[in-house]
Amino acid sequence: GDLVDKAKSGDSVTVTGTVLLRWRATTVGERPDVALALRASSVFVHSSDQHSSAATLQDDNGAEFRHFWALHALAPMRGRDRIVAAMCPGVYGLYYVKLAVLLVLLGGVMREDAQGMRVRGDMHLLLVGDPGTAKSQFLKFAARLVPRSVLTTGVGSTAAGLTVTAVRDGAEWQLEAGALVLADRGICCIDEFGSVRQAEKATILEAMEQQSISVAKAGIVCKLNARCSVLAAMNPRGKYDPHQDLTVNTALSSPLLSRFDLIMVLLDTQNDEWDARIADFLLDGPTNATNGTNGTNATNDGADDTGVWGFDRLQAYVALAKTRIHPTATGASEQVLTRYYQLQRQRDSANTARTTIRLLESLIRLAQAHARLMFRSSLRVCDAVMAVVLMESTMLSASVLAPTDALHSPFPEDPDAAYALLENQVLAQLNLDGLAD
């Protein structure tokens, strides 16, 4: 009756009704079977703020995190790096990758104008790298960290498995939701992204940008929500050639690449010093090793605010920051993002697949996610600068900073001093020396 079409595939609902026992069809010579059925009288669709578990959104958690940032008021970047170090503590280094994955989980702020035009706040990240660069580890950790997540592989997911498919149920047809629909209001982790056939990759273009999936199958015409972040990982096509375009190395189309906010390339260059560090990290074991955070124990639960955070504390922080903090832009931060976007558009050798208007939208989302990570309700210059630094690490040819090796990136010894140096370099290249909040 009136409950029809009240909820869509992927929604989180609470159904109130009466439990009944219903006899299944009987067959001669077989044991009769009774099935449980629910006659619904009410369907309540939960909002996005109610998707996170109640345990992670308690008020005392907010007070605990505010106290944490009060202790790091004079050294905010050191406090931020302690949170970043809790991402995949079993993986050594990869500082920029851990920061990028954490920002993707936090996401930006969704905007909608009076005419209903919506700009997504969810971010997408693509990890392209050689085998053995911990890409799958990040996907599994992110799927565990977010309460509403779907982890799949490109080999096991066809176009129907990622979006939606129509199946026959007796004389009628019904829709079965795919991975992107089931991950609504969460994150969809896709491993082996390059193994998805080219025709199937085109089906997720609408889901990544408009965050909806239009269905016209078997006489069923509808639109399903796919408001999720996509965290994908893949190996390059053959040996990665830094002199070639990203489209050639990944065999992905330009429209698909432009939908990713960040594309991080992890190349194994056989660095002897780095290999020795990783060997020491693995041989020392998880109880004694550090993940490149200047000697901080990787298994510390963070209760005394002296070590790396534990998993439960990081999960609570991500859920709280994403649902409670909605940063707003300031004039100084807008100047940095606008000037960097204009600089990228003016470069003759720029990759046209990456320097569209989506580049500016990605910068805004990155700055908003960094403000959430810093537990602030307004953007500052440091948020815009870190958005530029992360975007520079994804460009094939950096224009503001020196080329960054995302794979061989240890945690800085003095995070605040390292950031001050980055800020001076970025503002100097953008002709914004002396810019302050």
C-alpha cells in the first residue's frame, strides 16, 4: 500500500511489523517447510547522520577530542600526524598515502543550490602502483574503519555487480543492488580496478559524479542513490612509463580519470635505504616496530595521548568529524585554491584530463576534509596548502613543489617545521607571500 517506494536499495531502514509463520509450497515425498515472514506496518528511513553507530557519536568522545587538540594547540601538525599514523599501522611509511586515504574517509561538504543542483562532497581516490606496495592493505583497512562499506574486486564485479541488475522472480522482475548502491552513504573499495572491462567502466561514470544510477531494464525505470566514496587500486599496464600520459599507463579513459579527486602513483624504484627500513620493520614484529613515526610505538592505544591512536579511537574520530563538522571557506584559503587552479590551467604541458573544473572542486573537498581532520569549522591557509601539496603529489609533473615520491615518503621528524617549509614554498610559487588567515 502506502509503504511502496518509500525506501530504495541501499537505504538504512527500520521496519515495524508482525512476524508470521508461512507454509512453503508442499511437494509429495518431501518434508514440509515453514518460513518466517514479516508483515510490515511501518518503514522508517534513517537519515545520513544516523548511519554511524551510536557508540561512536557519544558526547564524551567530542570532549575527549577537543581536549586532545587543546594539548596540541602549539604543535597542531604533530597532533595531526599522530592521527594519520593510526592509518594502517602495519604498513611502514607511505605518509602521503595514509593522509590521502584518511581525507577520503572524512570527505568534503555536499552543496546544493535552490534549483536542486548538487555538488558531491564524497571524494574518490585511485592508487596505481607496482605489486607489493600495500594497495590492498589500505582498501581493507578503510573498509573496516567505515561502518557502511563494500569491498569488492574488479574481476568479481561485472557491470551488474557494481551498479544494479534485473533478475526474474517467478513471473515478475525485480532489481538487485550492486556494490555502489549498497555502499550508499559509505565507501566502496574496488581492488584490481584495471581488470574491469572497458564497457563496464563506463557504467560507473554517473555513479561517481552524479552519485546516482539510472536504471532502465526489463520495463523497470528508476534512479537509485550511490552517494559513496570510491577507493580503487590497480596495477599499471605493464611497466609504468613516467614519460607517458596517465591514460596510457592505466588504460583508463580521460572521463573516468577526471572523476578521481586524487590519483597516487606508487612506483617501486628499488631504493636500498628504504628496503632496509622495511626489512627492519617487518623483522622486528608488530609489537616492537614503528611505522615511520619517529619512534612511536605502533600498538599504543592512545589513551595517554603520547602514542599512536588505536583502531576504535580512530573510528570514533572519523565518524564524529564527518557528521558533526561542516567547514566553511575563508577569503585567504580561497585565494590559494583559486591561484593554484589558474596556474594549472595555464600550463601548456598539463594533462587535460586532470585540469578541468573538477580540479578546483577536488581542491575544495581536500581542504574541507583537512579542516575536518584538524577538528575545525572553518578553512585556513594550512588546509588549502595541504590540498595543493597532495594534488602536487598526484600530478605527473609538479609545478609548485619538487616531484614527490608517494611510496618512499616517511613521516617527518618535526611535522610543524616541515609544514612551515612547505607553506613558504607553495605561497612563494603562487605569489601569495605573507598571506595569513
